[in-house]
Amino acid sequence: MAAARLCRCRCRALLSRPAGAVRARRGLAAGPEMHFGFQTVTEEERREKIYQVFENVAKKYDVMNDSMTLGIHRVWKDILVHKMNPCPGTLLLDVAGGTGDIAFRFINYVRSVRQRQLQRKLKHHQNLSWQQIFESYQKDEFNSLGDSQVVVCDINREMLKVGKQKAEHLGYSEGLSWVLGNAEELPFDDDKFDVYTIAFGIRNVTRIDLALQEAYRVLKPGGRFLCLEFSHVSNPLLSRLYDLYSFQVIPVLGEVIAGDWRSYQYLVESIRQFPPQVVNNYGTYFSGGAEGNDRRCRLFQSGL
Amino acid sequence: GRARPSHSEPRGRDGRGEEEEEEMEGWHQLYPGHIPTSPLQKALLAAGSAVMALYDPYRHDMVAVLGETTGCLALPNLRDKMKNHPEGHRILQERPRIRLSTLDVARLRALPGGSLGREYLRFLEDNKVSPDTRMPPKFVDDEELAYVIQRYREVHDLMHTLLGMPTNMLGEVVVKWFEAVQTGLPMCVLGAAFGPVRLSTRKLQVLATELVPWAIRSGLNASCVLNVYYEQRWEQPVVSLREELGIFPPP
């Protein structure tokens, strides 16, 4: 029903910022017009509205995700982390990662990879004395993540709060940090992260071009950018069913489960409004320009 | 990757958000807070809110939604009753609202005990409730009917006062029986029928033998409670108002 698109790009290039269209509306403050679901608003208004949406839904975000996608979102997120295939020592930045779904999966994955690594290491050390084995085991035990780390960055305080509570509840403490930040202006140094992920977040960013520039900036050379997002359904019959479900059922679920119709109305509308060509344009953000000549950009697309 | 600034989806799709920008004409928001819904959505909402209200009785918003989505026959009926009565007609014209900001609390407190205003205030304070917590209507597709259901909600506390019932589960069920007979709202009927599920047997006995029969008799005998301009009757003694309406004295 929704295709998960993963895009791996990292190039050394000059990025050009596209000029924002500024149109003054009759008597109102000038500012580029953008969509908020099916409404038309200014940039500032859009940021504020989206902040409020996620502030309202934060507590029920996970429950609603399960109801809306009938649990399938978990599969998509699992696939994302599998495609990422992080090895111990990876530094991950999960943007718009509010409630921590990707971060927790990352930690689980790295932990299991690390365990297998340790097991293999032990197998090879057949001639060690018990003392030596004990010592090496102790040393590695305290490094169950192998120095991997994930930074969860989200613009919304409520979402981060829910994420932190979840982490405490599920017992995740090591290798995890929570940062309040804006994807359009990340509070991190250049060339810091190995992987940058943004799962179901990029359509809520107001200036996607800035977010991509920032992603480029904070990623190390050779780092990877992975984006998980909804796309359009091409099959007409499925598309009708999907529309029916989205517009008729999901806001009702929002009202009944979370007491909030409007936020879920926005969420389904924003999925429709997110143009597929944005994903195809990722390549242009990471390539081209006078200096660019090292273009490595591949678009993975898996339909479900 | 700039997003397209204006929507390109066909208009008239049901269940959209509220109109805020001038470009979005063709959007039928009839009153502030109105969310237009399709029949399918109303049906889903009715079912969902019924289940949720039973599952979590503290979800008063679900009871409200249930009332709105199932009231399509009872509400016009109520509105007509109001239109055909002089006091009710005035209420429909003037659209009074019962809110803490509009109530002159000091004046009500100064009224003699036994008067409607004093007893209403006493009820609010004893049960620690406020008239401001009533949900505004969202899913009623007629502006006048939205007012009618709003009036019904705001008058609910006055029902408690007139019937002398507290806000515990037992009291609420009794008031629901009375309101079910008076208004015919399906939500009241459902509340009256399923509310007792959570009561103990002793309370159920009292309910079945004394309270419900009294509530039903009073409900049938009384004239429409929505036709009373309560805000102009704060000085009237509760006993006298009961008599005037036709509510029998509580057991």
C-alpha cells in the first residue's frame, strides 16, 4: 500500500539552495505559501501547526501507528534497519525520531551483531587459559554495543518525552541520547555521523532542501542517508481502497482513540501532499555543481 | 524538492479539516468547531465511541460524540418542541449559554437556600464540577441543532439539581433515565441501559425498585425541560420549579 523508499546518497559537491518563492497574499504578511494537509498556509504557520499536531498526538502516537497501519509500520522500520545493516561502532543520527522506534531497532540490531562477533572471537581463541577468557569476556561485556551510538533528534519536546519514557520502560540506556533540534538546522558539527535516518518525518519538514543540506553537512564522507516515507499507490483499485481507509477511517480512529480528529486529518492529508518527485530529486541535492565530480547516489525503492 | 504549494486533490471530499484560509471555499463548516462527516464516518464514530465509552467511562468526550452522531432524529424533534413553546422559542432566539464566566456566582450564593440558583451552586461545589467542561458539538451538521445539543449538555447539571441526584455512577444513571424519556436521545437510552452494568447489586436493587420508576414517571409527566429559561429563574425555589414542570419529589 505504501512504498518505502530508501535513498543512499553522499557526494562531495556544492549544494545550491533553490530560491524560495515569495508571494504576498492580500494584506497578509509575505511569506512563501506551503501546504498544511490540504490547506494553504505560510511557512511559519505551517511549522507551528505541525508542532501542535505532534504535541497533541505524542502520547498516543504509537497506538495510532499500530491502528492506522495495522502494525505494518513495524515491518517497514525493521526493513529499514536491516537495509542499514549497521556494524558495531556506527554512529547513527535519527532525525524526527521522536518516540525512538528506529533508535531501539538500531540498538537491538547492533547488540545482536556484536554478540555474534564476540562468539566468533571466543571460538577462535581455543587455546586461551580460563583466566584469559574471563578477562576478555569481562572487557567485552561492558561494550555490548561495540561503541555504537544513536542520537535521536526531534523538534518536538513532547515526542522526545514519550521516547525517553519508552526507553526507560523498555530498558534502553546505553548508547542512546536525545536531542531537541530542528532538521533544517541541526545542532551538530560537520562530518560527524555514519548514518542519517529520517523515518516518516521528512514530509513534515517545512524546508526539505535545508534538511537535506544539513544531512549532507553532518554526515561523514561515505556516510549514508536513509529516508523512509509514504509514497503514492499506483494501482487504481488499491488506491481507491487506500483513500477510503485513509479519509474515512483514520480520522475516526484519531477521534475515538486519541480524542483528536484534526491531527489525524492533517496526517493523512500530508501523505497525499508529499510529492513523489521530492524523493527523485534527492539526487540533485547531493550532486552537481562546479566542484562536484564524485557522485555516488543510488535510490532504493521497495514496494509493499 | 519544494513542495507544491496548493492542493490538487478534488474538493468536496468528506471529513476534511476546518476552513482557515480564504482559498478553501466549498468547505462546509457551519459553526466554530464543526467537523463535517460523511454517513460512513458517522456510523464508524457512533460504533467506536460507544465501545470506547463503555470501555473507559471517563471518556466523556466519547459519550458526547455518541450523542451527536446518533441524535439525527431526536434532535430535530427536540428543536421543534422548543420552537412550539414560548419560553423554548425565546431560548432558541437568544441562545443563552451557561458558563462560569456568565454566571454571577456572588449573586447566586446570596440567594436563599432552596432557590434554584443557590442549590445549583451548591451542587457544583459539592460535586466539584463546572459547567465549562461540557464538550462543544463537532459532528452535528446543523447549526441550530448544534445549539440544541449544547443546551442539553449545559442543562444536564441543572437536571441533577432538580432531581437531587449526585454525580456518582448511580446518580448519573438515574438522570440518564430521566433524560432518555424526556429527550429520546439514543445516547441517553444507551447510557441508561448500559450504565448500570458497573454498579453493585445493592445499588442495582435500589435503582430498579425505586429510582428508575420514579425517574421514568417524572420524565413522562414533566414538560420538556429544555423549554425552561433557567437563567431567568435563579430565584425560583427548586420545589416550585419541580411542581411547575411536573417532576415528582425524589424518593
